[in-house]
Amino acid sequence: MRNRIAALLLFLLATQLGSLISPAYACGCGAMVPEGRSRIGVSRETSVVRWDGRTEEIVMRFTVAGNARQAAWIMPVPTRASVELGDADLFRELTWLTRPERKARHYFFPRSGDWPFSAGAGDGAAAEAPAVGGDASVGVVGREQLGDFDVARLTATDPDALRQWLESNGFTMPDTLATEVKPYVDQKWEYVAVRLAPRKQGGVLYGTLDPLRIRFDSERLVYPMRLSRMAKTPQSLGLYVLAEHRMEPVSRIGGSAPEVTFAGKVAGRDELAPLTGGRETFLTAIDQEFPEPGRISGDHELRAAASDTPYRRAVYHDELLVIGGFPAWMLALGAVLVVVGAGTFVWLRRRRDDAPIAFDTPAAPAAPAAPGAPAEPPTARA
């Protein structure tokens, strides 16, 4: 029995250690893999997508955790793309614009914490020379160092050759990449491969990374998601879509039902101007969860909704109903006491008024004695 218990404990320990050193492919737009036996996870991917019917721009940023000093991911794009650093202020502005509306929901009777139940009061560097691969199946469109990102823009006609080029040029990729990328190779898509390496000596990839801005021509609004099938952990995607109309995903693509958290027109504010050109546009904010990434069936394609109905989430907070600075329940209780007191007074008054009045009447004179009857003797007085 002791041997069996020891074997079970060793098995559980090995399982836990294996989960710590296994790479995490966690990225809503592609595959992210750390170097060596380090680990990294993307807890949140947030992207801003601008589409004018001909050109699409994606500004994306990741919130990561782990102990990796380097990691890499790849994003397929339908046409030739340009890449530059994005503006982090853009996300702060969109968070402010799409904030929930706070509404009060009043209650009548006091709760815990209310009186009398509580006494208290309420930048891009110069491009590096492209690495030359030995296989003509992979073409290097460009390679740039953007902050903490080493970015390579590639073409490929062979998925295995693409994986080999990435491996030989410092982009560690999962073994299943060739299989998952084949549909893009068949459609003659191109690729943006990014290697993340903090410029700070000894730094690790942790927290919210600098955003990247990717621009390409597209006659349909598409957000690449297919490579997220390789993720080993649940995925969370947040999309801000800037277009002429309210937009919606064509399908769930294997995730939970997409939730619209905001829809409405926004002015061309300073932070949005690089994407909107300073013009008013329609903003749709969408959240979606992917509890089982292996069920992702393809890329997100978005279309115009049936109508441009505006929407804003409401967050309710409970408040004690107050009228004129006084709790409504106190006013109601006071009114009831006044009514009861007035009613009691009127009832007592009427009862007194309706009571019979007693008067003192004089005694009737004694009847005269009959003739011949003896006279009544006089009453003796003390």
C-alpha cells in the first residue's frame, strides 16, 4: 500500500512539473511559443480593427505572464502587410469611450449599513539585413526591429519550408505549425512573424506589451484566428471594430457567443485620428471567450449588422431611496404616524360628541293623602 501511495505521489509531481515546463501556445491571432523550457501565457488579447471597405488595420496588444525571456508568434494576413509600433493611448481612449453607464437602482427599506443598522455614514529602428533562407519556397519581404519586437514579413508556398525558415532564424514554432498553416498557404496568404525579446538585460515577458499596428489591403473584414487552435489554455478576445456601420461576427467559430459591450458613433478624437482620419465613425466593442481553443474552426469574418442600433452596458448599484435628503422610509413612517394620530384624534372626538348627556331632574311632589286616611308621621331628624 505504501509503495502504491508513493508511486501515485511521484506521478502527480511529475504531472505538475510537466505542466510548468510545457510551452503555452496562447494567442488569439496566432501561435505564441516561448524559448526552451520557459513558459508564457497570454491572458488577454485586445485588438482594434479599422476597415473602410478596402484597407484593414489591426492594432493589437497582449497581456502575458510567465518567465520567458523570448517568445515568438506568427500572424497570417491575406495580402502584403506593413508593420509598425502602435500607440498605447489608443486603448486607454477606447476603454473610456466604451465604459459602462452607471445607473442607480433604489430600494425602500434600510439594509445593513444604512441607519439605524449602522452608525457610520455612508518608434522603429533601422531595418536589419534580412536573413536569407536556402529555400525559394519562402520569401522575405522585410525584417524590422520595432522596440521589443523582431518582425519578419514573409511569403511561403510550402508550410514545411515556412516552419524551417522560422526555426533557423530564431522563431521557435510548434511542431504542428505546418499542418495548421497549410490552409493559408493554399490561399496564398502572407505572414507576419514576430519574435519578442525585451531590450532590458535579463528582462522577462510579463504584463502588457507594447502594441503593434499591422496594415494590409482586404475587401472583407477578417480577423485571423485559425492558429489559435494550437493554444493549450482558454483564450479571451476583445475586439474594437471601427467601420462605417455596426459590425458583428458571421459565426462563433467554435467559441462562446460573441457579446457586444458597446455600439455607437464616436468622433474622430486625437487618439483615434491615426485610424479614422479625424472623421466620425461607428465603434463596435465585442468580447468573446474560447474555453476549448481546439474547437476554433477558422478566422473571424465580420459583417455589417442589420441596423446601427446603439448600445451601452449598464452597471447598476443599489441606493437607499431618499427624498429631500431624508430616507423615504422615514418619511413614509412619519406620514403613517401622522395619519394614525389624526385618525385617533378624530375618532375620540366623535365618540365624545356622540355620547348621551345626563341632566338632574327635580323630585316629583308627593300625592295628597286621601280623605280620612291617617297622616304619615313626620320623619324623625337626628
